[in-house]
Amino acid sequence: MDCKTVQFTRHAVQRMFQRAITTEDVRRVLESGEVIAGYPEDTPYPSVLMLGYVQDRPLHVVAGRNPANEECIVVTVYVPDPLLWNEDFKTRRN
């Protein structure tokens, strides 16, 4: 995701703290992760779910992008649960 700046919501910061995920981890996912789902109806900006790996640990990042200033807003961050996600962490289990 192309971002000039990155802003973290309060929720994202709380979850990152709880899950020992750093801002650098999130930036890596935003820079080199793969978009696995899109949420075009989200407000105030459309958002995406991205998958990236940091030291072999999968991370999901939900972020929106303000096209006016190219700022990315990180909504939440988590390690995908293998009981809920398939082996590739790209699709949910049935």
C-alpha cells in the first residue's frame, strides 16, 4: 500500500501492544504485504486486509488510505488464528 505517512487508530495501538507487534512490523506489511480482501464501502476511506510476514510470523493489517494526502490509517493488526484461517492465512476456514 503506497503511503506517505501512517496513522494508527487508538484501537490499532491497543491491539499492537497486546500482541507485541511494533510499528515497524506494520510498516513492513504495508510496504510489502499482499492485499487479500478489500472493503470498498468502509468509511471514511475504503480499506483493505493485508497479509505480510515478519520473521516468519504472519500478520494481518486492516488499513484505509486517504487519497487526498496519501496517508494510511491503520485500523487493526493481528496474528491470524490458524483455527480460523487456512494454511495460507489468505482465506477463512468454513
